[in-house]
Amino acid sequence: MEEFAALTATQLAARIREGSVSPVEAVRASLERIEQLNPSVNAFVTVCADEALAHAREAERAVAAGAEPGPLHGVPIGVKDLDPVAGVRTTRGSRVFADDVPADTILCVDRLVRAGAIVVGKTNTPEFGFKATTDSALLGPASTPFNLAMNAGGSSGGSAAAVATGMVPLAQGSDAGGSLRVPGAFCGVFTMMTTFGRVAVPARPNAFRRLNPMVCYAPLARTVEDAVLGLDLMSGPHPRDPYSFPVTEPLADALSPSLTGMRIAYLPDLGGYPVEPEVEAAVRAALPVLKEAGAEVVEVDDFRLPVPHAELTTRWRRYLSLCHAESAEVSKAQGVDLLGEQGRDVDPAYLESVRTGAALDAVQFRLGDLVRTRVLDTFEDLFDAYDLVVSPVNCVAGIANDATRTTVGPTEVAGQPVDPFVGWSMTSPFNLIGSPAATVPVGRAANGVPIGMQFAARRHHDAAVVRGAAACQEHLPWKHLYEDLDPALTTR
């Protein structure tokens, strides 16, 4: 089991293709590791062992019959419990949907399955994915495996923890304001939000947030290569997603350890966020690695967000509230009235967001778009001079599980008040403008929680983000983060 856990998705798929490992062996090893480690981290909330083993046997028979295996043939994966997988319980982290079993699978996961991946279960998420920590009344908290008292982050926290512990080499997640990058940073794994529209999301009534112009779906993995493999498989247009577009060059082509010729702007506070000194110091210490890879790195002292970070977060929350209000309407079509009697079982903070979104009129929405445009213009001015922007991912070195039930996040960072939703993370500005952004591990805080560095680029320059991450992985390898992780899980 330990041998399988150490393999990347790319390595595991290669061994299955060459015949040295069978899909059944791979899936069984994943299920055994989930059984051993999941009670500590609560990454998986539904495990579909029988179904996964049945699919693994089918995959094994296909190999024996000489069929051409797909890029992920026989590789076990996890899927965020916010998103539907046909025939598998999908709770959305809510008691209201505790027993819901959808008939369809979200397209991005279906594309992975068509490439041979095998879903072994659903991963923990906060109720309706509405906050950047992973905890809910139904499912409980997901912990970062590096300190079980600390939260994995959200809302793709279960997927991040599952990958960090080697339960699966690849897990799917989504990001509307940092829901990939926040837990990716806290769990020490790589993940990347692509340019909005690169991964198609057809508008179907059985899933949430399908046409929100801030949401990206992507994999989380221990290596850049694995995540990029998954992203390339997920990418591409779909006629029922009007925002999607054709992809002409795979991101795998950008997997280079060289940054020669690239200019990188370092923004220690992304133009106005308060940051804990320990976090900023860890990211700053990684900058020489980028120079070693050939990049010119410039600390930009005079960059400022066009509005204070608190107001920017408020604007982002308005967009998220509209998304939540839309989701509530979708729920009505399924016979669930979240603002009615069934709302008594729903997190009050989520219902407040639903009501806020439902109360917004068209003029307020368009005025919010003016702020988004100002944010876009400010970053585009920066991208005129630099290929990449680098900053910390999160402003804090972790959030305790004890706090996640009573608040959606910290209200203060480095002595300054912040919005508890994402005022303590530097991720949401890039959702507002639809730019690609990623997190790579660059160190650990004194409490053991990993610290992430964020790479971001202008729209459609996803390859630049991949180059930055790949170079960081080559010159500052983070594989050592996972060494001796199992004893840490059993002794803390």
C-alpha cells in the first residue's frame, strides 16, 4: 500500500499500461489507505468501494483483451462532494441533501473517467462549498494531515487532504474564490485555476454554479505533471457552455524547468492585504529559486489594488451571493426550498448569502462589474510589464478546526480586521478577472501547516503559470513534505 501511495498518477498509469500493476491492485491499495488514514483527516465522506472495484475489474479485462488504455487507465481518483457522480451519494455537505444520489456526472469528471480514471469516493466540502474552510454540520471538519488540529482549507479541502496523504494520486475540486488554492496551500499540494472557460461546464439543472463566471474546475495533485495531465483531459469546449473555448495547445507542453526570459513581479501583500510575517517570509525565501531558474524577479512596492481589499472582498461576496441565490432556485426544482422550512437544517451564514443575492437588483450587479473592470485594468497594467505575478496564497498560517464551526474564517490578520470569508486569502481577485492562478508549496509554518506561493498570469496565459510551477518544483522540490506523513497521522 505504501508503494502505491508514493506513486504519482502519471507513474501509476504507466505501470498499469506496461502490465506491472493491475487496476484492481491500484484501487484496492487506494481503498486500504483510505480505510487506514481517513478516520484521522476526514477527507473522504462517501467511499464507493464495490463500484470502484467493479470498474477496476472491467479495466483489467480491457487491458487483458488488448484494448488501448486511456491516459489514466485504472488510476483511482476522488471527486469533491459538491459535484455529481452518477449513482454515488452527493451530499453537497448539507443535511438537506444527505441522501441525494444524482443520475448524471459533471463533465470534467466524466472526461477523467473516459480517460480511464476510477472514482473511489466523494471528498469533504463545506455546505454547498460556500466558505474557504472545510467543515459542515453533516460531515465535520477535514484536517490538513500536517497538523490534525488545523483545517484543510476549503472548499475543496477533502480533495486536498486526500491527495496529500496519498489516498488517491489525483482528486477533483472547484474554485470560485480560492477553493482550490486555499486548501492546496494548507495541505502542501499543487493545484491550478485555469483561465475561465478552458474547462467547460455545461449548464444542467442538477448541479450548482454551472454558469457563474468565476468558477473553475481542476484537479489537485502532489506534482505539477499530474495536475496538468488531469487539466488537459478536462479542458475543451462544450456546446452547452457558452463561455467555453477550444484549447489549441496542451498545458503539458509548458512543463519546463526553465524560466529564462520571463519577468516576475513579487507582490508580498498583493497590493493591500495584511499578511502574517511567517507566511510572507516563507514565500520571500523561495524567490531565489525563480531567479535560479532564469527569471528576472522584481519586488513591486507601488502596486495597489484599485479598491481596498475589504471592499474587493465585499464585491466578490456579492457575486458569490448571486451564485448561491441561483443555487437555491435550482434546489426548488428538486423539491427543496432552502429559504423555507428546510432551511432550518442549513448553515445560517449560507442562507444569509442566499438572501443577499436574491435582493440584488440589476443596477447593483452592473455597478459591481465596474469594480471588476477596474481590478482587471489594474492587473493588466501589471501584466503589460511582467509575465507572472507571485504572492502568498493565504495570509495566515492555518486555521484551527475548533474555530470553523463558529466562524467562516478569521476576522483579523496581523492586527488588521478582515472579512472572514476570504479576506485572509489573496485568491479571489483572480476569480473576479478570470485569470489563471496556481499554488505551489514553499515551506511549512511553525505549527506544521504548509505555506503556498501563488503564481498568476493574464487570461489565456495558463502556460506561463505552469512554467513557473514546474520550475519551482524542479528547483525547490516539495516531495520531502510527504515523507513520514503516516506516523504523523497516527501519533498526533
